[in-house]
Amino acid sequence: MHFALVALYALLVMAWAFSRYILPNDSPSKQEILTRIKTWGWILLFLLPVFIAPKPWPQILLGLVSFLAFKEFITLTPARNQDRWAFLWAYVAIPLQYTWAGIGWYGMFIIFIPVYLFLFLPSRMVLAGHPKGFLRATATLHWGLMTTVYSLSHMAYLLALPEKQNAFGMISGASLLFLLVFLTQANDIAQFIWGKTLGKHPVLPLVSPKKTWEGLLGGICTTIVLTMLLGPIFTPLTTVYAAGLGLLIGVFGFLGDVVMSAMKRDIGVKDSGTFLPGHGGVLDRLDSLTFTAPLYFHILYYLYY
């Protein structure tokens, strides 16, 4: 685990050195690439205690990430003044959801937002007595909680899973989480690189014009190979199951990205925020994880836990 983190930082340093000293100074994308790499350095520094710190600090930090993503989502979407108390309860739900994940209470974790909050929040909102815009307000609030809190909280629950033995040693929850984040982000990067290199045929031109079939297929194939190589090391997966998981991460990572792109185009914004220079907002960096995190968790949970 520690070796993997060191290797990841080494790759980041190599990428920075290549961009800084090898790319020509007149390259229009040089400064953007350097900014993105610098921001990635800060992101990895933030994630470091998530992988190595004792409980409850990883859950607290991941809960903070959900809080920032939910705050961005609420800032972007239209809201009614009379729903402010419902939004307050939605924010209260964030530490509760991460508490269920941290203590490994699977029954409460799995239904707290999809069932209890789903019933409670519209009940609280209707008490304001304003039916105008009620359907949009309730749907928007619940969608925001499901994506930015419920989906992402599966990363925290990975840390609560018991250790498992594989051919390379003991597999901890931190190893499972590391592989999820690495594969999801590697899939995004691979699709971007393949698309820039070979991309000619758009997949969804009205939603995300820069996404191409060449980038999508190249990214999926790259993710499958990476998962087959790393899955048996960081998880209890066999090579065959790892290939299937890589396929799903490649496909659903893409879907998470374009679903959020569709939402932003509907609202009329390019990025969800400016919190991460070169990347946009927190939600821009986590869009693929909103789909891959619950999928990855439940596949592993069903097969091995």
C-alpha cells in the first residue's frame, strides 16, 4: 500500500518534469497541464491520511469531500427559500451517513438516504405549504444527496470492511479504496488521452462534444488491463473477475461523467466550481466516482464479504 502511494507520487513528479522541461514553451496546453498536475499534487496530499490515518479521520475527511460536493451541487441548482430547513436536515444527514459507514452498520448505511431521507425530506418540505416548484425542489435535493453523499459514502464503507487474504498478503479497506480511486481516475485520464490522440467520432455531441468513441473504447481497454494487473494485488479478485470489474469501471466511469455533464449543460455552466484550479470544482473531479464507487463496493461486498 505504502509502495503504491510512493509510486503514484513518483509518477506525478515525472509528469510534472516532462511537462515543465520537455514540452515546448509555446505549447498552448502547457500551462494548463502544469496547473492540473499541481492540483493533483494537492489532491493526493489531501488523500494521504485517508489511506494511512487511523479511524475516524479517513471517514471525516471523506465526509468533508461529500459536504463540499453537495454544497457545490446546491449552489448550482435552483432552490426555494421556504426549503431552507430541509436543506439544513440534508446537511445533517452527511455526518450521519458517514457514521454508519465508519462503524460498519450496513443495514442503516444502505437505507438511510434512499428510504428514510427520501420519506422525511419531502414531508418536511410540504409543511412549508408552498406547492409551487415542489416536484423540482424535492427531486433536485434527493438527487444531490444520492450522488454526492450516498454514492460517495461507499468509499468510506470500504475502509470498514474486514481484511482478506490473497496471494500477495492481507488486503485492507485502504487497499480497496486506493484501487477504486486509482482506476476511476486512470480511466478518465486514459479516455482523455485516447480521445485527444485518435478521437474523431463524438459519442454524445450535445452532452459532451469532446467525448469520442475512440477515447471511450481506448479508456475502457486501458482500465481493463490495469484492473487485471492490479486487481489481484489490491483486492481478493481473480484475474477473470478483475477484467469484468475493469469493464464496468470503464463504462460506468464514462456514464457518471456524462450524466454530470448533462446536468451542468441543463443549468448552463461549464464547471461545478473553481475550488480545484485546472479541474473546476470538487464535483467535476468526483463525477465518475459517483457511479463507480457504489458499483465497485457492491461487487466486492457480494463476492467476498
